[in-house]
Amino acid sequence: MGTSNQSQAHLSSRRDFVRLAGGAAAALGSAPALVSAETAAAPTTHPGEDYYEKLGVPKIINAAGTYTALTAACMPPVVLAAVQQAALHPVRLHDLQTKAGEYVAKRLRCEGAVITSGASGAISIATAACMQHANNIRFLDMPQAIDGKKNQVIVQRAHRYGYDHAMFLCGARVTEVVTRDDYKRACAAGQGIMTNFFNAAEEEDGLAGTAQIGREEWLRVAHEHGIPCHLDAAADMPPISNLWKYTGMGFDLVSFSGGKGMRGPQNAGLLLGKKHLTDLAAQNNNPGDGVGRGMKVAKEQIVGMVAAVDWVLSHTEESMQGDYQKRVDVVTHAVKGIPSVRTETVVPKIANHVPHLLIRFDPAVTGVTTAQIVTALRSGQPSIELNPNTGHPPNQGIPSDANTLVVGVWMLQPGEDAIVGRRIRAALTKQV
């Protein structure tokens, strides 16, 4: 019995730590911070050991883009410095999350904001917030105590994807719709807690299919039935204006990845939107015991995400694009004159809205296939990864085909454009 009581006491004290820590902060008042000699003497920057080399993990040239499997973007120096500074000092995590959310919401022109563990984490706690809001339940009731309660997320068939699992974690289930009438019936059924709109599935210049429903009508129908609308805009910055465009359009919640175009830490993201919903989402975020408990956002990631927002807003649309076109030109010049080779620059209208170079060729003339070129680039030194749309049908604004190499230039480091151009030329002319 004594052991059981001790275990229970330990569990209670752990769960109540955030509340008690807040009380301790008030009691401490303005007491001076104690800093050890070791901490005080620690440098703010250090070159560090190259653990990629130590672990035997080869570095690559990223001519693909901000893909998770390729560790997304590299942080700019000002963001990296903020992360390093944050790593030196402990703070109360709840205070940091609250202040960071308030700061980001003000800068991005929305009511509320939460720093999350990437866009997928944002989708999970957005769903949890809407589940609470629709059913007037506690965050601890999900997903095990929602039987008989509203739990439907309404999604267009064309917008289904692997990230549906981020919603399933909360106990939500998907109601799939195709036509406008399907959508109206699903909203009127009274079981909807949220709608999910995958932004990259929608072409800006028109609907990708006659059965799809555009953003404005999607919002109007859901809001007529009191259902909040979530927008997955994970890879949809730049342009910078997207950071407030969709909340301004009326979406109740919008998720962004922090480690893509925003150039923050890879395991950080943003959930923006209506404050009554972002407040509920924050309840489900760590360090509480809700569905987001395992989606931990450390102090370094929170500060890095805020610094990334500041970094983005220090740019214009033109300066954000940097010298991407110059990098395209370098690679284009390198493959010039190869028989059958044609080049084209495209900028996807929504996701990954930056210049991509398409290199089209005729395998019958070059004597080499797309698959052989991809293999040659990967197996060479340094290893080069092309955009995954290489050799595939058109997808999300990139009009590629079986005989097209797609070069994403925006994650290239200085000088890598010349290496990529030289290596592609060698592969196309079978000099490897």
C-alpha cells in the first residue's frame, strides 16, 4: 500500500508541475538569477565537432527542395545564433510558449498562434482543439472518451493524404466528399468538428477538377453550419504574404511548416488562427498531458521558430527569392549545347513557390535514361539529390514527365549550383 501511495504521489506531482512551477515563479518575484561559473564562462558559439563525419553519414547536395527526408532547410545564421543562445539558459516552458505565441500572432496579423512540432504536429493539435470546441470536453478526454460524440473531419477526396493520421490521433474520422452537394450534406449532418483543406491540392488559376470546391465556397458552407475550417499550408511560404493571407480569408486555423521556406528548425511549425481555438490547441500541446505530449517543442525550437518569423519579415518578396534565378542560370549554362536538351524555368503557384529548372532530353539521342542519371548523381561524390518530381508526371505545378530532370535550386549552398550543373552535364553526356 505504501508503494502504491508513493507512486500515485509521484504521478500527481509530475502532472501538477507546471501549475506549481507557476506558483514558484510568483513567489520568487524578482530574485536574481544564479549562474554557475561554468555557464557564465561558456562561449555563445563553438565550431563544434562534425558529427556527420564522425557517424559516417554522408553529406549531400540538396537540389531537391525542403523535403523532410532530406532534413529540410538549413537555418540562416541569425536563426542559428538565436537557437544557440536559447540552448544556454533554462526557462519555464509554458511561459516561453505563451509569449512566443503572442509575439508571432501579432507579427503575422492573426488572433492566436502556437509553436508546434512541425506542420503535422500543428494538424494534430488543431484537430484536438476543434474536437474540444465541438463537444465541450476536456483535453484529457481524447481519444479514449469520445464515443457518441462528434468526431468527423470533412475532407475533399482530392485532398486526402498521409497526414490524415495526424487527425486520427485525436479520435477523429474523415468524412470524404466529392461534389458540392456531398459537402453540404456532410456539413448538415451535425457530426462535423472541422474541415481540412490541403492548400497545395488546389490550383490558384482554377479548380483541378470539376468536382472540387474552391476555398471561398468551402469556407462559406462550413461556416454556415458553424464548423471551423483548417488549412494545411505546410510548404506554402514563400510568398511571405501567405503567412496572413489565409487567416485573413477566413480560415479558422492554418498550419505551416517551420523548417521549409521559413528556414526555421526542421522540427518546428506554426498553428495560426482564431484565439479561442489556438488557446484550446495550446492546452493539447506539450508539456501538458494531451495528445500533443509526445510532440515536444524544445526551448531551442520555439526560439528558433520565432527568430525565423523575424528573419522572414525582414525580407521583401524579391529579397526572399535571393539569387535563385542566378543559380538556375548557372545550371542552364552548364547543359547548354547538349543534343536534344531543352531547359525551362517554372515557379509552382502554391507549394514550393520558387524557381525550379526543368531539363528535358531525349534518351534515344543522349543514350542515357532519367533513372541512370539519378543513380549517377546519387552515387557520385558529393551525392546529389534532384527534386522527386524528376521522371514523373506533372504534380503540384511542376510539369515534368518521364524524360525531365527537375532541379530545385533554393536549398543549394554557395558554389553548389556549379557542381550540380557540371555533374548533370557529365551524366547526360555519359562522362561518368
